[in-house]
Amino acid sequence: MGDRPAAGDGARLARLVWQFGEPVHAVIFYAPETRSATDALGLRGGWMSYFGCRAAPLGAVGASVVVAAFYNFRPSMVERAIPDAWSYAPPEKLVEARWSAMDLALRRVLGDAVASPAMRTAAERAQAAVQSGDFDGRVLGRANASLTPPPEPHLALWQALAALREHRGDGHVMSLVGQGVAPCEALVLQAATGRSPAEGLRANRGWSDEEWSAAREALVVRGWLDATGAVTPHGAAARDAIERETDRLAAAALAGVGPARTLELVDALRPFAERVMASGAVPTANNMGVPWPPPG
């Protein structure tokens, strides 16, 4: 991992928590147990499962709220799933369904490690961060932080990581909006900088070829991409600035526990993240843009 962050480097600490926490959390997006749990409740299709489970902590909100909160999905894609999902299962049932799915999935992927001292340490440190962190203005983050998870350490950890990653995501949206980057443009820039495969981002977020091309042209006009769609130095610098601001804003969720406890969380998460990625439970090339292995 290279040199450990200085005590005052909250932004770098926040990035480490994301780099090693996101693989553990992201199991939910790929685990067959998730779809099985929501199929049993009557939800129709994988995307209704995704939108229903991820939006459930917000309550039975309408599609427009989910579009705003998730930011980079084409509105019509969300509208095909929300609010219909609530007619099959109320949000509280979907919250329970994703815990049930993660119980099975994490036991499958991590094996005996779900009952390890490292798991208990990670759960304690992550929960302490959520309980003491600043979640003001982070709607998805606060909604997840407000849930009381099951007592099992691996589920308590998973829910705390959900709160921390949604807190970070809320801040990332703030940063994008502050830079005037529209939803589809954010995806085009993410792909151009090599963080995620372009086709997976476009198709999995519901954008048409024409909309993707229009977003790319807007970034060309802005000077962030060249005529071939490759990122320019100006565009790379802009994306780096967005990431730095995201890290800075994410540090608010960890300030309450301090750098020493945050590093203990990172150290406890590391073997779980490595095991998840080695198992293939989360693809190395993923739409979350998590670099693996983490640099440094």
C-alpha cells in the first residue's frame, strides 16, 4: 500500500476505506443470492431488484427521487422499476431481503472468515464511523446509516459499508454537479479515463448510443476529450479534481473515529477485499470504478 497516510490526511484515509470496503459491499450487485431473495418477493427482473434494494432505505419514494439520488442512470430506466417495486414488496422487506442475501453470499465467499476476530474488528470500527460521522446533506448515506442491522458482525459490517459508500456517492454527486458534469457525461469521462469499460457503463445505465455520443461531444467542446474521444490533459486534470473533492467530502464520515481507528478498519478490511476479488465475486473491471489491486 506504500506509505501510510499522515494523521491529518483524512481524504487519503477515506479513499483507502473505499478501495478496501467497496469490494466487500459490491458483492450484493453480483451475488445470485440477491436476485433469488427479490424473486421470492415477486420483483420482476434484475434491475427492479437493484433499484428496489438500493433505494429501499429511502422508503417508498418515487422514481424522480431515485433518479436524482443515483444520478447517472437514464430516468426511463429507473421509471421501469420504481415505484412498481413497492407494489411487490415494501421497502422494509427489501432491506431485510438484502441482509438475507448478504448473509448467504458473504458466507459463501468468505467462509469461516465471517466469524473471525478481524471481522468483528472491522464491524466495530465501521459501525463506530457511521455512528460518529457527519452525514449532513448525504441523503442516501443517512438513510443507510439510520438502519439498525442484524447483530451478526458480517452483516453489521456490510450495512456500515453501505452507509459509508453511499455517503461517498452523495459527495461524488455534489462534486460532479459543482463541476457542471451531467449524468451521462460523468460516465463518458469515467470510461475515457480508464476507470470502467465504456459499453458496460452505457448499457447498464440505460443510455442510448445517440445520448452517449452527445455527452462525448459536449466533453469535446469543453476540451476534456479530443476528437477521437480520448481524454485530454485538461479532462484528466478535471476528473482528478473531482476525485480529490470526493475524497475530501468522504472524510467527514470518518472524522469521528480518527485516523488510528480508520487505519485499523482498513487493515481489517484488506484480507476480505482480497478474498472477494480473488474469488471473482466482484469483477476486476467493474462499473464502480474501483481500481484493483489498489495502487501503491
